[in-house]
Amino acid sequence: MSDRAPLHPISRLHLEVMTDGVAIMQHAMLSRPDPAHGYCVDDVARALQVDLLHGRTLGWAAVAESARRGLRFLGDAFDAPSGRFLNFRSVDGSWIGGVGSDDSYGRAMHALGDTVATAPDRELVDTAAHLMDQTLPAAGGLTSPRAEASVVLGCAAVLDSTPGGLPATTLTLLATRLHDRFRRRATPDWPWPEVSVTYENALLPRALIVAGRAAIVSNHRLRCGNLSSCWPCARCGTIHG
């Protein structure tokens, strides 16, 4: 018998408070949404992934409306000239700030891949797949390693059910690029491709591990991902297994 305490039941109350008819709000004032900051693609993509996860436990009916709302927001954010996404949207519905960052794009692509792979709603899957087809060609222009990792994970999710095509070539391109970052910059004393450990660091080794498990990508990436994921734990003295 496990000595771990049971998880608390899933509660969507705060998510529902933070969400209106458009999407989840970007910021809050204590427990209430702050309309002054509107919405952003980053957070809507994350909320869509939460919907997909919650649906496994609560049932799809409990999250279907929210998931459709989130995907609709991502579709509205699509910017045809750039092949990417706008990011910030005010509560009056206008888009501000132009095309979003690499990280914003990566998070959206990861959420789209997860939707294609796991949503039980055929219409939602088809819509996400079409949007991914429109936006995936822009992935070659990324310069952020975290964005590259997010797209790798989104492509890998799709490939679990639909092998080949642009997701396969994009995964190979970006996983190779990500692996090369480690190969060129990591050292035995600092096995990391950047001068400091900043945010969402687990994305990089996770993407390499996932790519290394794919038949189309060398296992060198798997070994590199395992090393880089264990290294921060070793540096801080954490034991895991």
C-alpha cells in the first residue's frame, strides 16, 4: 500500500472564475480576474491542455465547452502573413502587440498537438489538426530552445497516432537543433546549453527524451535528455527514482 496521501479532487472553480465567454484571463487580482490585462495565447494554450487532462478524470462533458472556447481563441489568433499567432488580446476583442514570441508560438503548438492526440471530440481534433497544418511551417524560424522543445512535444503527440508528414520532419529538424545546442555548449561541469538555468527548464530534456524514443530520431538525444534532466537534481542534492 502506498504511503502517499491521496490527491485532492479536481476543482475547476478558479478556472471558471478566471474565464469569460472569450477565454481565460491573463492575470488576476487575488482570486478575481483582472480585465485590464486581457488574454494571451500562452495562457489559453495552457488552459486547453488542462482541459484535456481534466477530461480524463471528470469526463469530457465537464470540459468540452472550455476546450472548444480555447481552441477557438487559438484559431482567432492565427496570423496568416506570418504563419504564427498573435498573442495579446484586450477585453474589447482587439489584438495588440503584433505577432507573439517564440515561446507563445511553441506553447500553442504543444497544445494543438495534445488536442489532436487526445481529444475525444472529432470536430475539435480536425480543427486543431488544420490549424497545426497552417502554423507548423513557421517552426523552422524559431530561435528559442524552449519553443523548439514545445513544438517537438506537440509533433510527437501527433505522431503517436498519425506517423509521418510535416510533424515528423519538423520533430527531426528541431530535435536535432536542440541536441546540437547541448553538444556545442554543454560541458561536464555545466551540462546545460545556456549560461544560467532560468524557466521551464524541464521542457528541454523532456523534448530530447521524447524525440530519442521516436524511431526517426537517434538515441543520442535520449541519452542527452536523461543526462540534462538528472543534472539539476544532482546539483541541488535531490534524490529521485
